[in-house]
Amino acid sequence: MTQLLTPVSKPTFTEALRFWLKLGFISFGGPAGQIAIMHTVLVEQKRWISDAKFLHALNYCMLLPGPEAQQLATYIGWLLHGTRGGLVAGILFVLPSVFILLALSLLYVTVGTLPALQGVFAGLKPAVVAVILLAVVKIGQKSLLSPLHYAVAVASFVGIFWLNVPFPLLILGAAAIALAAQRFFPVPATNAAAQVRAAQAEEGYFLTTQTVVPGTGFSGARLLRQVVVAVVLWAMPLGALGVLAPEFSFWRTLSLFFTQAALVTFGGAYAVLPYVAQVSVEKLHWLTQGQMLDGLALGETTPGPLIMVLAFVGFMGGYTHFGGSLALGALGLLTTTYYTFLPCFVFILVGAPLIERTQHNTHLKTVLSIITAAVVGVVLNLAVYLGRAVLFPSGHFELSQLHLPSLLWFMVSVVALYWFKLNLILWIAGSAGVGLLYYLLTS
């Protein structure tokens, strides 16, 4: 006989605030680790939200542009305490990593040219490429569920790697294929027995898939108000930069670029990094390919979403464009953070009331899963793009130019992280130590 759980009461705003604050400092391990922490605490320990409700929120956050873990926190914060709850959860998820990454960025450009620190990054880079490759495997295992999914992933990789198809067009193409596939291969309905088992599994939780959240559904007045507020929040900092900051053209480019990046970040940071890297490195010349890898390594070692690496790109943009100005580099980091995450809050706070009404729509979930398959091909492109810079630092892709120490540590990292399941943060830290040791032994 199944033991019934005593239903929990609604957590107070202060209780939720304490958890979101703690989460901002312990959210290491990328989106998988961050989501696991939230699931363990919110579902298993506190029972604030049921597993089905949690997964429903997660599924849609993964399909929205932006970092899914941060958006999931915002979504659950909104479910618990409305708009203020969503804002607090989302902001505190990001805030600690902003200041940590700012400090690391300042150190990077002031002492980062020291040979010893370059040795540290020489150990970090192969490990980071291994992490990206394993992300391809993990995402693929969960999202490539049929021959059609595999075909879309392959086509996505070919499109972005060899044909230079823009990332947004890949997403639109995948969406078109998904709609066509859904028309010819409809999703079977869930049977009654499965629905009963699902209802029983949600007993004892505060939020379930049957919970009616106030303010859900479509409201034209609310939507108009939210859109106006979002436009004002987007325009105000840009206007202030136009009045107070030098060379407004740079800040306009930066704001528009990272807003655009945020709007096409389907699949999280790994999906958008190829786009950001190619534009910021090859077109805008804000940083080099090697510095992009260094920024990714810094992002891996800080709490918060990996998309924070975009803030490092913004820092390097301001620092490089203004002749090594630390102050304008810092302003570039803060501006990039603002414009990267503003759309994330808009997507959740505007879309959550509508998403709540679609939580039982399996047809929509099936269509959007094809888009996720396209992301697998994009992430594989990122692994190849950065892997070439690590394994062939000379830029000549010949066997004689292969950097054997980097290849060796890349292979060791894959084995350690995939087969032995070693802690990601500890391995990243250990890789930095190995790089430093290699520098000391070879210098």
C-alpha cells in the first residue's frame, strides 16, 4: 500500500528567497548540475513542486531561447510568488556569477599574459573541449529519439559547419520540418491508466499539474502592459549609454548583438556560442579565438549559467575597443549581462501564463523536440570549432602541427568525465593545476 504524503503548505517569500540566494552561490556544474540541485531540493526535499510539474516547466524552458536552468528558476519563482518571485529567483541565480566573473576578467587582462597563467589555461582548454563534446553526447542521448531526429541533427551540423547557414535559419528550418512531421505522424493519446498513475504520483506536493495558478491564460491588457515595460527596460540603459558613455556606436552594436544572441539561444549556451564566437572574433575583432576559449574556461569555473561567458566577451569588447580600459571593459560586461538576461525574464513572465495552459499538449512537445535535435548539430559544431583551435594552435590542420599534450589531456578528460564520472568542477580545477605543472616542467 502506498503511503500518502502530507500536503505541504505554500512556502513564504522569505523561505523561497533564502533558497534562491543559496542556489546562486552553489549552482556549479552547468545546466545539468543546476537543474539537479533544484530537483533535489524543490521536489524531493521541500516538496514545493511535483516531479511532473517540474518537468513540464523544464521542458518548455529548454525549448525557449536562453539558459534553461536560470529560466527554470524564474518560472518556479513565478509559480510560487508571482512576478516578484520570478524576478528574485532569476536575478539571484545570476548575480553572484556576475561579480565573480568580473573579478576574474579583470585579473585575466591584468596578469593573464604571465606565462604561468597561460600554462594554467593550456590545461583548461582541452578539458573544456572534452566537456563540450560530452555535452553533445548527453544532449543527443536525450533528444535523438528517431531517425528523423538524427537526420535533423546531421543536417544542422552540415549547415552551420560547411555551409555557414545562420543559426536562426537552422532553427526555423527545424521548426518547419517538425510541423510537417507532426502532421503525418500524430502523437498517440495517453491512456486512462497512465493518467491515474500520474495523478497519484503528485499527491503531497504544493504545486502539481492540477494546480490552478492565478493569472494564467491570455490577457490582451496584461500582454500589452508587459511588452511596453519590456521595451522601456530595453531602451533606458541604451539611452543612458548614449548620453554618458563614449562612442555610442560601439554600445549600440554591443546591445543589439547580445539582444539578438539572447533571442536565438535555443538549447542554452553551447548552442549560441558558435554564433557569438564567429561574430565577436572574426567580424567585430573584440577578442581572439584563444581568448574565447579562455573565457569559456572561466565560465566553467564559476557558479551560475554558462551563458555568462557572453559577459566575458562583452568585457573583452569594451576593453579592446577602448584601448585597454578596465572601467569600460567592466561596463561592457555589465551591459552584456543586462541585455543577455532581459529577454529571459520577458520570455518567462510573459509566456508562463500561456505555457501553463499548454502543459498537457503532447503535440506541441513533440514538434518542439525536433528543434532540440537541431541543437545537437550546433553543439557538435562548437566542439569542432574550438577543438581545432586547441589541437592545432598554429592554424594549420596538418598532422605534423597537432599539439600532442593537448590531445592527450583531451582524451584523459573524456575518459575521466564520461567513464569515471568525476566531478566536473574538481576536474576543471585539476586541469588548471596540470597545465601549470606542464608549464613549470617545460619552461
